Amino acid sequence: MEVSDILKRVRAQKPVVHHLTNWVTIYDCANIVKVFGASPVMAHAKEEVADMAGIASAVVLNIGTLTPYLVEAMKLAAAGANRRGIPVVLDACGAGATRLRDDACFEILDGVRVDIIKGNASEIARIAGEKVQTKGVDAAAVDKNMQELAMRLAGKRSCTVVVTGVEDIVADGRRMVQVLNGHPMMADIVGTGCMASSVIGTFAAVEKDLVSASVAGLVCYEIAAEMAAKEAHGPGTFKEKLYDAVYGLDADTVERMKKIKE
Amino acid sequence: MEVSDILKRVRAQKPVVHHLTNWVTIYDCANIVKVFGASPVMAHAKEEVADMAGIASAVVLNIGTLTPYLVEAMKLAAAGANRRGIPVVLDACGAGATRLRDDACFEILDGVRVDIIKGNASEIARIAGEKVQTKGVDAAAVDKNMQELAMRLAGKRSCTVVVTGVEDIVADGRRMVQVLNGHPMMADIVGTGCMASSVIGTFAAVEKDLVSASVAGLVCYEIAAEMAAKEAHGPGTFKEKLYDAVYGLDADTVERMKKIKE
Amino acid sequence: MEVSDILKRVRAQKPVVHHLTNWVTIYDCANIVKVFGASPVMAHAKEEVADMAGIASAVVLNIGTLTPYLVEAMKLAAAGANRRGIPVVLDACGAGATRLRDDACFEILDGVRVDIIKGNASEIARIAGEKVQTKGVDAAAVDKNMQELAMRLAGKRSCTVVVTGVEDIVADGRRMVQVLNGHPMMADIVGTGCMASSVIGTFAAVEKDLVSASVAGLVCYEIAAEMAAKEAHGPGTFKEKLYDAVYGLDADTVERMKKIKE
């Protein structure tokens, strides 16, 4: 897979990526898109989300600090994206933790077309209909074959499913790819999961094959994390160096360091 | 006091700490909890706050960017915490600056059980019923004996009171402990006060003696700040190094550097 | 122009700068004010915005993640500021991207007195009545004489207009000054534009001549950016070093490095 080719297109096309995300990681969601060379925009008022989706090349939804109002706005933004045929990413942040989060995910998935569903193992298991109690927004241990579960959910929802973890799974019902890049320190700070969804949205904005887009986004982001971890003295400096590494990422490094299992 | 023992329990038990906090420092509140080894979760929708408190081991409330809606949600979350017997921390951020903030604090304190009230000198003086005009969210000079005031407020509200400053005061009406750790640069960036409340909530999640929990949290956090300040070239690098220092904090360093006056 | 004199007054007077800003950059808006030595406060509840404006020395409005509620609150805060004669800054963040943003700007400008309007070229062109389609929140190419446009808008709205870009324009209908400081890396991260408005508000809090205040704020901020860029390895470390540089900025450096065209 020509991962670096998609990265080059992100930088050349600078797509606008519209977010309705949570209030915790909203800056980092925007900044990771910016540092990859694209153009983030955040807007959540019902009165403008469809207009903003109208000038964007992808829409990223994240239920991390959802309210019923935000879920309504997410549906309006996604409907606008659906009309224009641009991809919609849903980060099922915290699914399984409360009834409201589960209901919101199902309401969005049933009401509009979501092109990519992304979550950690327990979130995806919950969206796939399994009974799992997640521990807030951190991944809980799931006694399931996640590859099978991802394939099943992708088939059921006719979409691409991304399960993040030590080994990421990207599946669309026919194909399944694993991304083996990344670093444990990503789990030591807040926001790396949310940023992954923003990266996937950014790559999906320039690549129609959503498995390739998701894999390429994860590979580039996680290679940068590997590079950052080498220079970091802890999670504080890690995050700053992650931005530096993403910004300076070159095609050769990406192709040399990528670890994909197809 | 075995401060490092409580730190070890935070890292071993990884408690979920539920926040209803402000939109300014929400990332840092979450990240400081994460870097201490615990599991932050942020949720403010009335429909889920009690459910989220139901899977948490402590609840942290912060009125930094309050609205009447958020105050209602805070009371629901705290009521859920009260039912389960888990500690509730209230950061009286900006109390004394406006009528709304004062009213919100009193409404919360009168409506639910708050286990720990935390603020700077002017905020705590205001909550204790003194007439002080704070200067926004920064501490104003208070011509009061804060130790006496803290003891009185703790007695009146049957809770633990934490007054942060150059010398922190922790009092529960019977006992009074001072924490002398910390560094002036903590006052040069936004968010160190809010993070202190999140740290106190995290330590209170694993230690029933709330004076010990508050003191231990402040000591660990402020020792990390001392270490970070030594390596920092200014407030920007200070903050990143603060996260690094918290993450790398070991028991021996904590016991050697702690400055407590009992 | 004695730029460093105004910087000294910011540090000596530590003005309270009240913000109603967006949820993306709210931390950075607060922190840049703090690091300059002033006292940021963020509050958006309709019930307290006028009270908070009542203890502030300047009010900064930013429509980056606006809702109709926030626009109402902005008008209440600005009206409070108008009554007290303290300056109001409006960052027209994303104007031109959606109907809601354009309408919000005009509603605010028609309903209260705004002392300084700040935006990038496409945002200011839109507010001046030109037909431009902005690309989200990033500046779009504008085929206009921006100096002329800024002068015209300043005259029409009886205010000071700041157009940020490689060369910033500050105009009040009679005078026009250009600031040539800054560094391209400012455009590689999210938030530098919003922070610029907060800095302008901070300087306007201590200097009645709003052209001088705006120029001085931009010069100091952008000199710090030049210094930070020299030490940065990318956009992540750049941002931390920007805070360090602002904090350590001295009068001699400012006077030596300032690039103003009057």
C-alpha cells in the first residue's frame, strides 16, 4: 500500500476537515489536522453545521462530551456530508460507559450514513451489540475476537471499522488490515485516540478507498509517535515532539517504518 | 504521613475520576489525572452524569465556566456520588467574582454533600461568608487568618477545606496540615489550580482520610512542579516538564522532598 | 512608537481581560494573556458576563465556535464594557464561511460598540461587505487592496481594524500602520490568530490609543514568535517556546527587533 502517496495528497490538497468533537481534546483534534498540512474547522451550532460540511472534504464526529443537542447537530452535519458524498467518521468515544453514549451512537448510525466507525476494543464491541462495561473512556479488556467483531460490524453497517489498540484493525467487511506501528506512551496521555479519528478523517478526505485511507492515516500518525517517543523524557515532551514529528514526516521514513499486515 | 503510599495506590488502582469542569482547563484536568496513572472521564450532560458517577471512584466539580445548566448537572453528579459514598471535590474557581459564582457554590454546597472544598485564599474566604471581591480567577489579597477561616469553613460544612497558595492549608475542622512544596512558576500559567483539584480528587479516590489524600496529592503534584521548574526555560516548557515529572515521580523522591507542617 | 512602554504597563497593571471565546483555543487565549503578565478570565453565562465585564479592563469576543446563545452573551458582555468605557475586541473568526458567522458579526457590530475588529484578509473583507468565500477558518486569497479595505471598514464602523497576515495592517480610518514581525510557523499551528486577539485586548486594556495598543501587542507577540521559531524543531516545540519567549521578553529586545512601517 502506497501510504506516503496519500500523505502527499493531504499536504497538497489541504482538505477542510469539519469536526463536531468533544471539549477535552478539541484543540488537539484541530492541531493534529493542521500539523498534517490540512485545514481543520470546528463548528457545532445546528444553524451552521450543514453549511460548514458544505465546504469541507470530510466530517469527524466524536461523542466524548456529548449532549442531546450535540447529537442533533452531528446528525445535521452528517446528513449534509451524505448529500455531498464526503466521508463521515464517528469516534464512539466512551461507548459502553453510559446509556446516553450507546443511544447516541445507535441514533447516529441509524439516522445517517457513517463511513468509518472508530473506537477502542470495548467501544467497538459495544457498538457491535456485545454487552461490555467500559471503564469511562479508557479501553476495557474484551474477551472477544476483535478481528471477527470488526468484520461483522463493518458488514452490518456497510462501513469501514477501525479498532485502535496495540495492533489496530481496519476492516470493511471484505478486507482486513492490521497496523502494527505505534508506541505505548500514546496510552499515557489524553487525546491520542481522538486525534487518530481526526487523522483518519483527514486521509479519508483525499482517498476514496476508506480502508487505505484509514491505514495510511494510522501508519503516519503512529510512526510519528514512535519517533516522538524516542526523543521524549515523558508524556509532556512526548506530545510536543509528536507534533514536530508529524510535521517533519517524509515519504521515505513512512515507507521504511510502516508495519502493515494485510 | 506516608505520602508515597497513596501515590502507589493511585497507580495500582487506576481509579476513574469523573469531572464536570470548565472549558479552559478541561484538557489539563484530564491529562494530569492520566499522567498520575489514573483514568479521567469528562461528562456534563444531565442525562449521563449520574451514570458516569456510578462507574467512578471520585467526582470533581469546577465552576470555572459555569452556566445554570452545568450547576444542575453538577448537583446530579454529586447526588449520584453521595449515594455511592465516593468523594466529591468542589473547586470554587472564581468565587467572589460574580453573583452567579457565589450562588452556584452555595447552591451546590446546600444541595449535596461536598467532601472537599478547594480554592485560593479569596475564593475560600468568599465561600466562608467573608466579603471579598476577587479579581477574576486570580487570588486577591485577603486580610484574614486563612488557617482559622479554613478550620471554620470545614467545621460549618463538615468537610475538608483546601486553600492553595504559597503555603497550602488542608483542614477538616479537627486537623490542620500545611503543604510547603511548590514553585512560583505555577502561578505564571493557566490551569495549575484546576489541575490541583483533579489531583486531589484522584488521591481521594483511593484514600478515605481526606486530609491525608489532599495533602498527598498536593505534595506529589508540587514536588513535580519543583522538578519541572528546574529544567524549564519559561512557563511553556515548564508545563510539559510538569507532566514528565509527575509521570516519572518515584516514592523515594517524594519522601525526600516533601515539606509538610502538621 | 514606544512599544516596550506599553508592554511594561501590561506587566505592572496586570489588567483583567474578559473573554467570550471559542472552545478550541480557549486555553491558549487565557494562557497567552497570563504569560504576558495580565489576568485572563473566561465566562460566557448570560447571567454573569456583564458582571465579569464590570471587573475587567477589556473584553475579547471570538466567534470561532459560536452559537446563538453565545452571540447573545457576547452582546451583553460588550454592552457592559461599553457602559464602562473599556475596549471591546471582536475576532471575526471564520467570517465568510457560513451565514451564521456573517450574521453574528453584523449583529454584534450593529448592536454594541466594538472598538477593534480583528481578522485575516478574507474575514475582514467579508465584514467589509465584500463577497468572499473563506475556506473554514484559514485565510483565503483575497484579490483586494487590504489596506484600503481596512481603512474603509475602520471609517464605516468608527473603530480600529486589524488584518493579520505576513504583514499585519492596523488602521483606524485616519492612521495606518503595518507590522512586519512574525514567522511563517505561526500559520502551522492552530490558535495563533485567536491568541493575537487576546494579546491585542490585553494591550488595549492599558493604552487608550487603540492603534498603538494593537501595534504594540502584535509586535511583542510576533517578536516572541520569531525567537521561538529559532529554537523550535517543529510546531509542537514552537508553541511551548512561544510562551517561554513571551514570558522572557525584555524592552531592549522589543525595541531592537520591532519592524513597523508607519
